[in-house]
Amino acid sequence: FSWNFDRMFNKVYSCKIEDGEVVVKASLAGVSRAPAVRYTVRYRVYEDGEIEVNFSGDILNEIEWLPRLGFETKIPKEKTDFIYFGMGPEENYRDMCTHATMGLYESDAKKEYVNYVKPQEHGNHMGTKYLSMKDGLTFTADGEFEFKVSEYSPKALSVANHTDELVKDDSINVRIDYKMSGLGTNSCGPDVMEKYRLSEKKVNFKFYIK
């Protein structure tokens, strides 16, 4: 049974201010499918401009695991450079990370692209504590998060069958994830092993933007 993860959309049930926070109650579902995730996001803005993002979600029991769960935003395409403290310098995933080491690295969106014959997911970094973009936008967390910075939108990567069909976005795509599952897809080998799957049924994820 397909949950249409490639055609997901958010539905907002309420958005109001409670105790100084913007509280959004919503769900995430594939087209013509039951909500895969029902969640609440609380946004708190501090005096110095820092924004606290506090996500709590319940994942539908019938869903064995999710490919990933997180947030996406866009920034001007001129702001491609960034610094991060996390696993690097090459891309790394839960089932492909023994080559990576924890450290402070500099990179940019162009360097993060991996030229796979079939355009696809690329440039993920695990174990991140700190990410600072060239424009000064900074992401931190009390624990860890995963991130990706790319010149290509998820849609562009999914519709292109060959590298010559891939079109750059008008913006830089920044992704802040709670977690991403491993790479195994059963297309040319075994599926993602259970220990590398995002299979939790309750997710709490807090990070900060400044």
C-alpha cells in the first residue's frame, strides 16, 4: 500500500497564540490518504530575535517507517556558503556514515551536490549541533539534528530521470530534519534495515533559528 509520500501536503486545523507562543495544530498526509503525522508546532520568539521551534507529533500506527521528518525553507540563491558542526565533510546517512567524522566544516550548496546518474537525495549531514548560513541565519538544537543545503528542490530531484534534465531552483533549499532513514530502497539490494529506519510513533523535536 502506497502512502503517497512523494505527494504530501499539510492541513492546518488551528493557529493561535497561547502563553506567548504561536501554536499550530496540523497534519501531514499524502494525496487521498489518511494523515501520516498529526502534530503540534509551537513557535516562541525571544527578545534577541531567536525563534524556538518545538515540534511534537504522532505517527500513524499503520505506517512502518518514514523516509524523513523535518522542516524545509528557502533562502536567496546568493547565500550558498555555510559553516556547520556535525558529521562531514562528505554526505552521510544512518546506514552510510563510517567514513564521516565529527568536526567543524565549511561548504556551499554547489559542493554539497553529488552527481548521481539518476538525480536523487544528496548532501545530508547527521549529528549536527550548529549550522550557520552566509546570510547570518543560524540553526542550533539542544540535541542533534540533520540538515541538507541544496541548489535543487525535492520536486526537481524527483522528476528528473537524468542529470541533463535537472533544473536548479531560484533559491537555496535548506532542510532541518529531526531524522532521516537510511538509503537502502530495495531497488538494487536489501531494503533499509530496521535499525536505520525512522520508525518512532511519537516524535519530539526542538531547534532554534537566529
